[in-house]
Amino acid sequence: MRTITSIEDLRQRARRRVPKMFFDYADSGSYAEQTLRSNRADLERIKFRQRALVDVSQRDLGTTIIGARAALPLALAPIGLCGMQWGDGEILACRAAHAAGIPFTLSTMSICAIEDVAAAVDQPFWFQLYVMKDRGFAKSLVERAAAAQCSALVLTIDLQVLGQRHADVKNGMTVPPEIRVRNVIDIATKPRWALSALRGKRKTFGNLAGHVRGMENVNSLAQWIRGQFDPALSWKDVEWIRSLWPGKLIIKGVLDVEDARIAAKTGASAIVVSNHGGRQLDGAPSSISALPKVADAVGAEIEIMFDGGIRSGQDLMRALALGARSCMIGRSYIYGLGAGGQAGVARAIEIIRDEFDVTMALCGVNRIGDIDRRVIAAD
Ligand SMILES: Cc1cc2nc3c(=O)[nH]c(=O)nc-3n(C[C@H](O)[C@H](O)[C@H](O)COP(=O)(O)O)c2cc1C
């Protein structure tokens, strides 16, 4: 990992090591990928004020996220099929996050089940919930997260219907998955991945398999999932989840100020300003352009987290400057996982941490709490 010096290096290595259909699944956005691109482009446009001769010898990257200590203002985002980038990927990513002193979020759509991860790690993690049509199943997931002592529930609200990623259709990554000769040949040329996948505990959606009656094989399970996203979901359901889960709640997928105002009144601990990494509404604004408006509207009422396009410590600084208290990364760590399992995720976090540290220094900042819009250069 010594010659890996950027998240882009991890991405290139993951591209070589992970079967195309899974790499593309992670890398892509929905439709024309306009929102995916603007997540990055709008971040890159933001320039810092370079400050000189400020004593920055006492820098401290530590902070709190929803009241708990974190070594960095960073968390790993929920990623469906994370364990398809590398066998047992969720466990490995969780261990890397905990070793770095930051939270890990397990997706409802993970390969390893809540119980698998809980048994394999020694600290609590966060669980992300999709509320499906089968509300009894949603309730049981909340109960399982509580039994596993998850320290926060991340309720994702921006997936009532599924945005299409063209690459997934073309690659046969649809649910149910299509087994094509091309895919089989591709996998045969990725021995490292194949070995890790073979060794992995599970090959399908771990939180669902065995818990949904009559859905024992992969295909029927996948069909069940496709039919389970719920267009009728509403803020009433958030109240319902609130009543089931007395612990810390994070509402993920807020982009609009009106939604932020409603979310701030739910009693949640935080919201995540997010467009699902450009994978849902194509044509939605970039996350970073939405952030300052949301922060101005509700930042005094609720803790604000951010994700979308973070590929460096500089990006982390940009989001904190524009009103986030902490950020989540999705693809940045997924590339690390595909590039080298747990060591790759650890490297991704380390790269972002080191870049962030230097950026803080060169912006003349010692503490996370001192980062605000003053570090941004005027146009
Ligand atoms: C491959 C992939 C799978 C994802 N699966 C989920 C998921 O299961 N639940 C969820 O809330 N968000 C999911 N997301 C969105 C991420 O949690 C996060 O919002 C997004 O990745 C942030 O953008 P970034 O990848 O540019 O950092 C997924 C994103 C990717 C790239």
C-alpha cells in the first residue's frame, strides 16, 4: 500500500481487482450521471484561503459525532453489497473504521448480516435501515439492530423508488442477477477477489436471507427486494421508527431545505445532507451546493452530516467549512476495500486523514470547531 498515495490510486487498483460488474456498481451513478459528476465538480471549485504564520503546532483532528468521540469528523457510509467488493467486506471495513476511531454504518442491503458483524467486532456500529413495504420486517430489523447493540440507526429516506444505473443493466447486475459468460470469464481473471469471495461467510443479502419466509434462494430474495421499496413511505413512518427506536437516529438523504426543516423536528440526532452519491435523482443539485442552505436553515437545531463526492481530506475540509459537523464517505472506502480488503479501507481513511491534517495546517486551523466559512476563499 506504500505506493498508493490517493483515493484515485485505490480506485485504479480496485478496478483491476474487482469483477467489472461489482466495480461498475460502486463507481456509477444513475442515468446520465449529471448529479454524480456535479458532486465532484462543485467540490473541486471551492478554494481555500491559504494562511501563513499561524501557529498550527497543536492540531487536533478529534471531534464528537452525535455525542460520541471520534478521531476524525468522518464515518463510513452504508453501502449495499459491500461484501461483494471483497469477501466479508462489511466486517473488514468495520474493523478498519474502528481501528481508525470512526463509526461504520452497516447497510440493510449488506452481505454480512447484522449478527455476523456484531460477532466479529468489539465495538458498536451503526445500522442503516430501509423501511420496506413489509413493515413487520422493518420492525424486526430495528429489533435486531437493538439486540446487536448498534449505537445509531441511520434511516435512509431518499430511496422510495430505485434510480437506474445503466451500467448495472448492461452488466447483468440487475436483480435477480444474470449469469453471463462474460461475467464468468471476468471473475476467472480476478483470482484475489474470487478467493476472498469464496472464503466470505455469505454470498447473498445477509440481513434478509433466512428471515424472509419462502425466500430461500438468491433469485427469489432479489425479486422480493425489488418489490419491497415503498413509494408510499412518508414522514409518518419516520415517527413510527422513532417510536420503535429510542436510541440515536440519523436521517440520511436530505437535500432540500423544506425536508431539512421537517427532519429537524423529528427528534433525530442528525441529518445527512446527501443525494445518495448521485445514484438516485439525476439532475438533483450536488450535495455540496445544497449543504450551506440546509446548514443555514437548521444547523442550529440539529447536527449536520454530509456525503457525496468526498475523495480527499481537502473535500472533507470543504464540507466542514460549509456547515457539516462530520462527513460520510462511500466510494472512497469501497475502492479501498476492493483494492486490498481491510488494509485498503485503512489506507483510504489514512489518506483522507493525512490530507485533512495538512489542509487544516495550511488554512491556519488547529481545531475542528474552528473550521467555518472563513477558511473558504472569496470568488
Ligand atoms: C455502491 C453503493 C451502494 C450504496 N448503498 C447504500 C445503501 O445500501 N444504503 C444507503 O443509505 N446508501 C447507500 N449508498 C449511498 C452512500 O451511503 C453514500 O450516500 C454515498 O456513497 C456518498 O457518496 P460518495 O460515494 O461519493 O462518497 C450507496 C452508495 C454506493 C456507491
